[in-house]
Amino acid sequence: MAEKPAKKARRAPAARPPRKPVLEVAGLTKRYGSRAALSDVGFEARKGELIAVIGPNGAGKTTLLSILAGIVRPDEGEVTSPAGSIGWVPQQAALYRRLTVAENLRLFAHLEKVDDVQGSVDEMLGEADLAERRDDQVSLLSGGNQQRVNIAIGLLRQPSVLLLDEPSTGLDPRQRARLWEFVSGLAGGGTTVIFSTHNVQEAERYSDRLLVLADGEALFDGTQTELHRTVDKESGRGRAKRDFETAFVDFLAHRGH
Amino acid sequence: MRWLLLKDLQILRRSPLLTALLVIYPIVVALLIGFALSRGPEKPRVAFLNEVPQDTPLSIGGEDFDLTGARSSLCDRIECVRVHSRAEAREEVESGEVLGALILPEDLVDKLEGVASGVGEPPTVEVLVNEEDPLKAQLVDDRISSLLTEANLRLSRAVSNVTLSYLDLLVSGGDFDFLGQSFNVLGLQNTERILRSARSDLPKGSFEREAVDQVIQFAELARENLGFADSLLSSVSQPIQVDKEVVNGGSPDLDAFTISVAATVTLMFVTVLLVAGSLALEREENAFARLTRGLISPTGLLVEKLLLGVACSLLVTLLLLGGLSFLVHINWGRTPQILVAILAGGAAFAALGAALGGAAREVRASSLLAFMISLPIAFISLVPSGTVGPALFSVIEVIRALFPFAPGRDAMESALSSGDLLVPLLHLAALTVAYLALSRLALRRFA
Ligand SMILES: Nc1ncnc2c1ncn2[C@@H]1O[C@H](COP(=O)(O)OP(=O)(O)O)[C@@H](O)[C@H]1O
Ligand SMILES: [Mg+2]
């Protein structure tokens, strides 16, 4: 990506780690009727990277992740993932509430044709810190715990890329903190994580890199520091005068969003 | 697919209320409908006075009629109230205790035997009817006249048999017993033969020869025409037998009809509700997108729901039939046909359920839709022809053909009696394919 930046993205070329991309996205366009939910979006993701797809509601975040997950077919563009599978965690928990935590995991492990079903179920229960709740029906779990089961299912096949669509929506601050701890741990272990959010602080705090979407267009692709620098350059003011959220709003305002 | 099926069964098991409703509700509805349909009008009470002396044998043309048997078969169809005099019979009718009275006169048997041997007037039976309740009076009238028609048919068949044997004697000759003495009857054939041999001895052109010629011609003509009467008589008695079959054939079919309605109602509710709800649940739990992301194709998911519906409905319908067999006769000798009918009907209802679940996309909405569609379809499919105008009935027939209830019930009835299964099975198969195609379309906007 450092060699071939996406059209509308700006970032400092030196900031990219020199690893091979695990996911390459180019020229994605998706139209619903005359409306473009996504237009010409492209980026690359490397092993262990934590990428935040950030943008207001309706920006096209879910559309982008759904295309990456292979659920929605793009009208134009390509997604190539040279290494391993892609795990997908939908915005709303996709779980059978009448089944227990372990039964949900076991069902999807069987459907995913995981080699060692019981082994990976146990592993996921441990990783999601839900071993004690394994025999509880999902309907009895808190939203935070449901979200962790939801994520654990996405991780069953040990994907090299994990897609999380607004994973923190509906969680209280403590549940959020635990969620991000869990996600950071995954990235630390080498899983590439791409998550979407409309929460600027979350994006700033928990990601290595930002992909800013508005009205289906990728407006920025780079680190938080790079975003600040861009905004500073455009406004001519010094960085210390604004926090990240203000910088982000200014950035969008400057581009007419 | 196996894991998804197990999952669905597990979810069902976790919802005991829903499962109980799904099993109990259709069975209760089915039983209610079954009883309502099978309980026809009540047996009318009829006073019965038999003036024929006890143990009078009735024999026509060597065939003995079983009078006691005839009486008990009569009292199977109407509730016989025994009375001992005409006055008592009249009283019972007037007081409304009975709807009518049937009086068999003393000379019934004598007159019948007279008719059979070609002498005397036919006997009359007396019927007294209370017209207070015209509907029921009509019923008594109908029952009694159908009984009499039946008796008449049996008698006339016996009479024509006797007549035929006399004709045969007349044409072919033979021995004839009368008042304990045996007579030899020459017969027209022999008469003709004897006359022909006698004729050759007479001189040509003589008056005697011409007279004998005329007698021969007459004998020949009579023999031929009587031979013709013979076949005419037997052909007249032939349709009588067929008619009688139809008159008597009612009750076993009513059972098959009733059972088929009960079984199809059960099959319909269990399958349509279960499949519609279960498919809608995949979306409600947001699992559909996750499942169709390489784990199973949308068509595969539909097939899984179809299997779920067929398996559960097979179980519940067999349960119902097993329960019903305590009340009515079910021909378990036709178990393979019954299973085929349940499976084919179940598949068509499951496909309909999938289409409804796919269209409604929510469990509650799909259950409501399933009820709203199933109930009227079931009732429409049970409207007998002739009870509504012909234009409306042809609309009803189109609606019937578009939903699996009518062909499902046809298949079930054919399986239970010994009807033709092929046409309803083909109809059900076509509906299954059509509804699966519709549900596949509905799944396009499912994710
Ligand atoms: N299935 C669909 N049919 C029509 N329009 C859609 C569909 N999915 C998304 N959109 C539209 O595409 C745009 C982007 O939606 P989405 O990707 O869900 O945004 P976000 O996740 O960023 O809130 C929105 O305007 C939305 O209304
Ligand atoms: Mg979204």
C-alpha cells in the first residue's frame, strides 16, 4: 500500500511496517439503486494490524465489511486475501439465544468443519473468558458477554483476518474495556483485526490505523498522528489546540461532510 | 445440515410451551373437526310395529329372506321403538315421542310370496310421520323410503330370477315341481323339433301340413322372443344390483374422509407453523448471514427446514392417527401409502411454511401469517360443491388447487381407503417445487 496509495487516502509512507499484506482491497464500489453505498474504496491490511473503519452512520462501514466477509458482492473492485481465512462478526450478535454458549460454539464449529470441535470450543471459551458460563443459555447473558460469544464464533477457524462490525455498540464502559482488551490481545497474537465504529475516541485509542469513510468514500487512510497533521495543514492552526474528535470533525467538515 | 437439524430440534425442546402448543393445538382442532364431520345427524326415533307372525319364513324362488336380519339392519339406521299396536304407534307419533312409525302388515309375507309367483296385489307398508320438525320428518321419509327401495330391489331381483327360471322351462323344457308333484314340461324347443319331424310325414300342400307349418313358425318365433326376453330380464336385474351397492356404500368412506381431514389439519398446522417460524428465526437471530457465508447455501437451508418440517409432522400425524385408531377404524394394512401421503403432504406444507417464513422474516409475524392463511384455506377446501353458487365454487376450486390442503387431504383419503394416490401426489410435488422456488426468492432479501 505504501507503494500504491489509494486515490483519496493520505498518509505518511514511512509509517507502514514492511510486512506483506494479508488482505488487499482495490476499487470497491457498491450501489443500491442510484445510491452508492461504497465508491472506489481500496486499502491493504498487514498481519497483526488493528484497523478502525470510522465514519458516521450510513457511511458504508457495514457494506465494506460485508463485502470483505464475502456476504455482499461488490459491483466493482476486488478483495484478495492471500493468507488464511477471514472471520466475520456481524453488527448484531448472530447467536441462537435458546442454545447455551457451548452449544452455539459447538454448532458453528461443526458447520465450519473445524478439525477438533471440542478442543476449539474449549479454547474459545477460555479466550472469551466464558468457561464458567458455558452451559448458560445465551438469552441469559449480558450484552457484553453475548458479543464475546459472537466474536468467539468468528474466531473458531482461527482466521488471519477478523472483521468486527461496530463491536462495542450497546455495551457499558466496563464491558467495552474488556472487549478492547480481548481484541488487542488478538492483534498482539498476530490476527489482523478490522473493526468499524462511529465512536472517534474508540478509534483513536484502540487502533493502529484509521480508514475514514463518509458517504461511501474513503477520505483518509493512515495513523492518528497523520490525521492530526493533515488537519493542521488544512487549517493552519497548531495541533495542541484541539482533541482528536474535533480534529476528525474538522477533517470531515473540510471535505463537505 | 445434520447439525442444523439437531440445533432446530434442540431449540424446539427448549421451548416446551411452543412445542406443546404445536402438538396439542392441531390435534385438538383435528379431533374437533373430525367429530363435527363424522357425527352427522342423530338417528331418528321411529316406532316399529311388526304384525307379521313371528318366524314366518319368506322364500322366493328358493331364496330364503332373512327377516330378522333385515329388521336389525333397519334398526341400525334408525332408532327403533317397539310398539305393540297401531293405536300405540299413532299415539307415539302424535305425542312427538317418535318422528314416525313404520307398520309391517300381517299379510306382508303372504302378499310378497304372491307377487313372486305372479298372483295378487303387492303388499303395502304403512308409514306415519310427524311433520312437526320438517327437517327430521324429511330424514325419516328418506331413510324409510331408501330402506323400502332397497327391499324392493332385492325382492324384484328374486322375482325376476323366478320368472327367468319359468321362462327357461317354457323354452327348453324340463321338470317342474308343483304341490309336491312333478310335471314334465315339454318346452318350445322340443315342441318345435317334434312338430318338424311330424311335418315331413304329411303330404306336401295338404291342409294339415300348412297348419303344422304355422304352429312351427309360432313355436320358433315364441322361442326366439322368449330367449330375447330372457336376456332382457337379466339385463334389467343387472343395474339393480349396481344401484344397491351405491345405496349401501356410505359409511366406510365417511370414516376415511373424516380421518383425512383431521390428519391433514394436523399436518398443516405443525408443518407450516414450524417451518415458517424456524426459517424466520434464522433471520431474527441474525444467523442467516453467518450460515450462508459458506456454511450452507440458502437452498440447503430450505432443504434443512423441509426435512425438519417433514420429520416433525410425520411424528405428530402418526401420533394423531394412532390416537384416532382407538375411535375409528384405520386400515393399517395400507401403512406404506399412509406414510407416503404424510411425507408428500408434509413436504408441500413445509415448502408453503418456508415461503411464509421467508416473506414474513420474523417469528411472530410468520406464525400469524401461517394461521391467517392456513385456517381459511382449510375451511375453503372443505366447502362441498353445491352449497355455494357455481361461479364462487370455481373460484374456490382454483384456490384449492394453489394450496396443499386439498391435494394433501385427497392423498390422505386415498391412502386410508383404496383410492388412487398418483394424482394428488403429483399435485403435491408440483406445489412443493413451486413454494420452494417462492421461498428461495424470498430469501434473496433475507440477509
Ligand atoms: N440492502 C440495502 N439496500 C439498500 N440500501 C442499503 C442496503 N444496505 C445499505 N444500504 C445503504 O447504503 C448506505 C451505507 O449503509 P451501511 O453500510 O449500513 O452504513 P454504516 O454501516 O456505515 O452505517 C446507507 O445509505 C444505507 O441506507
Ligand atoms: Mg453499520
